[in-house]
Amino acid sequence: MSYQVFISASTKDSELAQDLTYRLQEAGAKVVSREKTEGTPMSLDPHLMKADEVVVLLTDHSVNSQWVLLEMGAAWGQRKRLTPVVVDLEDRELPPVVRAMSYVKYGDLRKYISALEDRLREQSHVPRGKAKAQPKKKAEAAASERHSLVTGNA
């Protein structure tokens, strides 16, 4: 069974969510999420319930979203690994519950992804250093380019 990561994000952050999805898939995780629209009934996504880990993409679009709060609460209640990924927000702009957690700044995703790769290796019982080798410099350059395009910091 593959390690599943559920991404909770605002529909207004679809480009960021796509970049995050790509980066997590490159690390070897199966990534799932749900498109949320105005007409979608407020209910928990079965993908979230089956996921091993939940990543919440927090931006100015999603930081006060009831969807995000619902999915964070569901992940916390299910005792899932919950990682907020913060994009262009100051600590004071985050809800108190997020400030009390360990969160990842979008620019520091490499550290989070490295830890995720370790969890994936542990799950598959592959000794450290034996996982699929990635051409690091090329992958990092592509990720940096995607981040610049998405955030407008070219």
C-alpha cells in the first residue's frame, strides 16, 4: 500500500497545490485532494480519512477558510500527521492553533520533503540511501523555477 498525502487547499491556490502535488509525488508519495466549490456540500472527503498524512496549504485565500478548518480538525481528530505549509503569511496572520504547531514555510519545503522521503523509506523498509536516486540539482532547479512562477518572485 502506498503512502498517501491529502492536500487541503483553496481553489484559488490551485497552481500552488499543483506544484506541491508534483513535488510530493516526486518524493514518492501518492497525493490526493478534493476540488472544493461553492456548491459542494460540507462533508469530509473519504480521501482525507484514508490518507496517512494531511498537508494544509495556508495562504491569504485559505487561512480563514471553513473548509481548511474542517479538514485540519478532522485530521487532528484522526491523529494523522498534520503539516501546515504557510505561503507568504506572517506568524501573526496565522490562527492560534497553527501558530502552536510546527509548520513549514513554503520556501523551506525541501526539509519537509526530505523528512517525508524518510517516512516513505521506513514504510517500505528500504535502507537509507537505497531509495530511487533523484538528480537533486535538476529537481531543485525545476522546483525553484515552479515556485518563482507560482509566487511571482522570478
